[in-house]
Amino acid sequence: MIGCQVLNKKLGPSKHLSWSELSCRDGTPYPVEWRGTRAIELAAAFEKIRNIYGKPIRVISAFRTPEWNKKIGGAKNSQHLYGRALDLLPPEGISAEQFYFDIRYFATSFGITGLGRYKTFVHIDTRPSKKLIVWTGKGWKDFV
């Protein structure tokens, strides 16, 4: 496979999001065919969130292969499978709850169309949808 630096002459689709962070945790790179489209939309949303805080935000899950998604118990039709989703840890000093509510406030203006809140992280995605889809994931009831 051609290295990402050769493909795009940079390390990722945006200043603070790398191809490595977008790759599946099983080692499969983010698909080349989505790098100029889906990755750009997702990276734009990520950068807007990061700009709220001016601090690093850790990506804990991005693109997933079907095998990896099944192994970790991901949703059957997860947007991670299509390279359109990120699971994000809040920046240092911000609670997961506050992180979720900050993102929800700006979601539609940031191009986010899927938003999930979890006990320790927030899921964002850029699924093809005209409205914002929101849900609560495992563990949230213990957090409130």
C-alpha cells in the first residue's frame, strides 16, 4: 500500500487529525477511496470541535473493518464501517457530559449528523442525513 504521505503529501486530512488516527485499530488503513470525501467532512467537524477547546482531543475509534466492528461489539450498520465516524475522549479538564452538550449545541453547524453520548466518550458522525440523529449508549445512565 502506498504511504499516506505520498498520497496526500501530508499526515492526515486536517491539521490535528492523522491518517493513523482514522485507521482501524486492527491495522487496516483508512480506505484511499474515501480520503478526498468522507475523511475531509469528518476532519472538518473534528477541527471545529477542537477549536472550541484549543486542546488535543483523542480519537479512540474511527474507521472499522467489519471484522473489527463485530469483535468489539459495534452496531451492525455502524457509521465507523463507512469511514464517517469518530469516538472522541473529552479534552483534559472537561467532563464527558460537558463535552457532549458542547458538541450537541454546535452539531448541525459543524456538519455532524450523528451524535451519541457514552459514559467516557462522545461519538460523532457525518452520515448522509438532513437531520441530527442522537442517542445514548451503554453506561450513560451510570454517569448522570
